[in-house]
Amino acid sequence: MYINGIGNISPQNTYDQTMGEGLVASENAFFVCQEPQYKQFIQKKLLRRMSRAVRMGLAVAHKALEEAKNPAIDGIITGTAWGCVKDTEKFLETIIENNEQYLTPTAFVQSTHNTVAGQIALMHHNNCYNMTYVQGAVSFESALIDASLLFMDGKAKNVLVAGIDEQTDRLKILLKRLSCAQGNHPMGEGAACFVLSDQNKENSYAKITAVNMLYRPKDKDIVKNSILREIKNAGLELADIDVVMSGNTDASLEQNLIPDAQVVAYKKLCGEYPTSTAFAMAVGAKVIHGDANTKIALGINNANPENILIYNQHQNINHSIIILSKV
């Protein structure tokens, strides 16, 4: 799969520009996204009815399609764990306030996880394949695998794939109570969207040569063997991996497995959230494409990295492996 367009809203300035100097740090154990001026491409009357998650989803889809020169889209696939949290809160509040009576279906419809994918389809008058994956920390990877299956079956030429999760004030309170948000381990949010194609084009950033997930591996050897297998399946050797983008606080496994590769922590720029690997893939693709500012932001020393391994795990339950390679 080739990445032909990227839209990325994150705590850093990644939507209209590339990261460089003046990186944003977390505040009170939380990262908050820098959002664009939505009225540039969404009508004001529509904006008033849209939640923040939907706005971010539409914005990154618009950016990715624009960069890919607006190809015909054969599928829209999103991954999200938290969904439209703000709208879900509104729906639950309405239930309580109205004593479980006189509820409008609109409040429920807007609170569902597939609202973003549906709104993207409506905005672009697209009635193609439309799917949303809610698989916790591997929601985005599930969306990528679905896209790869569409390409393998010959059912798509261009697919829009996104990973989106938002925070709210109430969610922040819950995350603090659960001790998820801490000063040395800040929580984050973000929305990243990609136009993927089965064809290499002039505007291609990179190609996705491997995507896989693991669920509750019994030991580290299983994880190591899975990473090695994906590297082999991608047609690469261990020495070909230039950079490992790790989403883990302890990156000893990656460092011991691939000692010649530089290991960098991408969550220092976006924080912890279920679809953070979408952010990692967006910035990783730009690094491979030669974006010097993004390399500086991540602390990458390699002048021209050609193969990047993205490895993330959540509480040793869900593990994800993504490999990006130079076109």
C-alpha cells in the first residue's frame, strides 16, 4: 500500500506545517491538539452541529485528499477507541435530564463511533464501502488491515484510512482517577488520515510493507519472533531497519532486537491515546519522504532513513507492528 496523501492534526503543528522548533510540551499531564480554521473548508452552518471529533476527521480527510489530488475513493475506513466522546456525554446527560423520555434520535446517532466515517462520506458525496473499527489500542491497525484486504481482493484502487481519538474535560478527570495521566506519561489525542493506493505515484510519501497485531503474547520471544517475521515478509533484513519508532516507555526489547537501528519515542510529541500509531505513521512517512524538520523533532540522526519500524504495545495486551519503506 502506498501513502499518497496525509492529513494530521496533533498537539504539534502538523496540519499546515511540519514540526521543527517550538515543539509543544504537555500541560498537567495532557497534550491538546492544535486545530486548523475549519471554516476554510466546512460551511459555518454545518460547523455548529459538528462535534470536535467530527471536525478533526473532516479536516484531516480534506487535507489527505487534497495532497493526493482528489482521486476517486473506493473505501472509507476509520479506527477509533473512544469515538465521539463529547456527543456521547451529551446523549447521556439528555437521558438523565429528560428522565429517559422524549429523546431525539439525533443525539444517539451523533454519539456513535462511526459518525466520523459517515460524515466524511456525506461531505464528499461518497456511497462506497464504509467501515469503522473499534478495537481499543489496535483500532487503527484493524483499519489498515481491512484496507489491505480490499487491495488484495481487487476491490479498491484508493482507500481513505483514518485514526481518530479526542479528549474531553470529563474524560481527563477519569484518566487522572485511573492514574493513566501522569507527568512522565501524559495522555494525548489526535486525528490522522491517509489516502492509500495500490499504485506508486509521483506524490507517494512511502509504502506500507507490513502491518500486524498481537493479542496477549505469552512472552517477549513471541513478540520478537513476530517482529522478525514481519521484517522478513516485507522483504527486508534486520540490518535494513534504520529507525524504530517506539510507543513504549521501556524500549529495551526494540533496542536489543535491532541494535543497529536508532530507537526514538514518538509519544513525547503526541502523548498516549489508543490510535497514536496513526500519528506515528504520519510523521514516519514524512521522515522517509525527506522532511528534515520532522526528523529533528523526533531526534532522528540518520540522514536518509529508508525503512522505519513502528512498534507499540498497550499493557502487554495489544501489540502492533507497522513497517514503512521508501518508495
